[in-house]
Amino acid sequence: MKNKVAGNTTIDLSGYQIIPEASRSSHLYIAEVVANYCWQKHYLFPINTITIVEYKGNKFQIYYALKDKYHFLSVLDKFSKQPKLLVRLENYLTETREEAIKHISSLDVVKLNNKKLSELLNFYYLQTQELHKAAMTLRLIDRGVLEYFKNSSGHLKTADYSSLLSASSRQSFATQENIALLTLAVKVKNKKINIKSDIYKRELKKVYDKFYWLTLGYYDEPLATLTSYENRLLVLTKKNPVKLLQVLKNNFKKEQKEKRLVIAKLSQAEKKVAKVAGEVSYLKDYFKFSTNKLQLFGEIIFQEISKRTGLNVGFIKDLSHADAIVLALTGKYNKKEASVYQRHAVFVSLTGKIRTRHIGALADKYEKKFLTYSKNITGEFKGRTACAGKVSGRAKIVHSPKDFHKVNKGDILVVMNTGPDFVPILSRVAAIVAEEGGITAHVSVISREMKIPCVVGISHISKEIKDDDWLEVDASQGIIKILNK
């Protein structure tokens, strides 16, 4: 299978190793955002990696095509030698997000003519793409950290401490949100604030205004409401908010102390990598915080196009960028082609060189040749420990909030990855098993913060396991066993 490249040359991927990187429930437009960035030249955060993005059944999967894994180490080397690049990356996320929001907020979308509305949609796509530049760079660093810890030959076997060494240098936004709610719950519990008072309403609104877009995601995740925050607060006041708050704070302090003790025994080179790993853990969470906030304003654009065309917002998000922009301008789109790429699409990208799209039957052919996997018939899977522990329980496959109702106390959560929208159900689960293998992935970070046994990095595990399979999760060894189907 060959792909067109600039200059009418071709590249054959048969000699490459295809590595699954990430998967999500998603609308098509996000898959195209990722593919477009991987093709676009960017001098501050170059990716220079052959990237395959597959969209099928409202899910997208990212793959890397590599000759060897040294590529990841070279990206890590650049950032460990120039730690200020991570500061620039964080500033880049902040500035891109805020400038985009400022522009969208300055316009009354209802009063825009179709031409201006289509231009605004294109602007939103491009700015979302800008944010993903940082995200994909963080993914490459994450892969480099994983390879580095795995192959380190120092006197301390860093692979055994990779989970701790990659612990976020700052608390995740989900934990910050929990702390803010618990702090208010303590005041209510101690009767320092009356829930019928204006002070209470102002304090709750302050928490809401700071975090309510955290639950947004790539596939119709519901936006948090003020009522949902109040309901969560009332539940917390009936528990022991003082104790819960102290546990959260103590867990973070304990983890950071343990991390410092391990780092003190490392070589200078290893210390630099550990510092990068901790920052990347936070920055990946900060990226999601940023892209969710921009998405909040993007929803206004999609809703206006929906109002003018009579088409469902979700359907518009499943159009290609080109078709959606034409739709906003003319009220029409290529129905025949849309029905093909909405079923199955594969994008192949390399910075400034490769930019191809296979759709329908061609995507099926590409998937069969390059993206299939061998089904596990042993019933035993090996992954990487994100948080140690050993438990058994029923499996629940969860791809999006639409599946949350399935999860009961003591279940094993089987996911592609988690996001901030998953946090409310995590208190119910006994363990987490994830496809995403990143050392700084959200599922790795949040499982450590909440002390939930977790194994990550098992490709296609959500396809291998079915709801209600009885699993044994030995997260300390990174082993999952299906005890009873």
C-alpha cells in the first residue's frame, strides 16, 4: 500500500513498525484536526513522524509508523536539554486558547452572514489544530520517557519507578476541582456557610466558572451544569469532607516526597528526564483543559450552523472540514462522499510531505493491510503498571459518558483512555485497564492520584474483553487475566 507524497514520489509502509498510540470516542472533525497538524510544518513543535489516524464508528485511533523507536528518544533529548521549551509550550497553549476565545467572543454568531460564519468555523478548526500541535509533541516526549526508563542502565532500575517518576509536578485539574468542592463542603458541614445564603451561591458559582468545561470531550460529552455541581456538593457534605480533603492533599504530598527521594538517587541525566516527565504529565492535562475551553466556544458555532441548516450538531461535526465550511456558506454539502468517509476514513500524514486520505472501501483495504491486530486467545494480557494493586471484578467497557450507567461499585473499568469527564464514576471502580499506554496519559495520572489499581498500554483491549467478563487485575505485575467469560 503506497501513499502519495509531495513531488509525485511514494512511500511504502510495509517496512515500518505500526505502533498504536491513542484512541478516543470522537467526531470526525477532531480526527481530521490531528491528521492536518501531523502534515503541517511547525518550527516550534515539529512532529516529523509518519502518523496514521483512523476514524471508524465514531472512534479515532492514532498510530505511529516508525523504522525504530530512537525517534522518540531524540524528541525527549531535545526537551531534556532545553527544559525552557516546556515553558514555551505551556505559554503557547495559554496564548492560543485565550486569543481564539477572545476572537470568537467578540462576534455575535447570530448576526453573522453565511460567509462570515463559514470563515469563523474555519478559524475554529485552525485554532483547535494549533492546540493539538502541543498535544502531539507531548505524546512524542511521553513515548521517549517510556523508552528511556525501559532502557536505562543506571544503578537504579528506573523502569521500576517509572510510574512514580512521571507523577505530575502539579495537581490535575480534576483534583483541583475536587479540592475546591471539598473546601466548600467543609464550610457547609461546619455551618460556616448556609446553603440558602448568597455567599454559598457565589462560592459555588466561583467553582463552577473555573471548571465546568472539564467534562467536555470529543464525542457529545455533556457540559457540567450548576445544578450538577450543587448535587455533588450536597453528596460530599453528607460524607466526611474534612477527611476526604485531607486524604487528597496528603496523597499528593506523599507522592511528591517519594518522588524526590527516588530522584535524589538518580544520575544527572536521569534527573533531567524525570523532571521532563513530571512536567509533561501536567501539560497533557493542561492541554485537555485548554482544548475543552476552546471547544465550549466552538459549540456556539456548530449550534448556529445547525439552526440555519436544520442538520444535527453531531452530524455537522462528522463532516470533513471542507464540507462543513461549504455547508455553513451555502447550506449544502457533498452527501454522497460524506456517507463514505463518515463510515470509515484513514489519514496518513508526514510533516510537509505526506497528506493522504483513504475513505470507504479504500480505508477498509488500508486497515486490513496495516492496522489489523492478532486476537489474543490466551485470556491473559500484559501491560504497564500505572498504579499498583491486585483486585478481581466484572469488566465494563466504557467509551464515553453514554456508557457510564453500566458501571457499578467494584467493577473493572476497561477503556481506551479516561478524561476529566470520567472522574465522577472512578470512585465506583475497583481497577482500570486502558489501551492508552502513555506514562503521562490522563488515565495514568488520575489512577495514581485516586490510588486505583491500573494497567495501561494494552492495545485493542476494549475489543478483546466484553462486558461482565470476570477479570483479575494484578496491576503490580501489569497482568490482566480473564477468569470467566
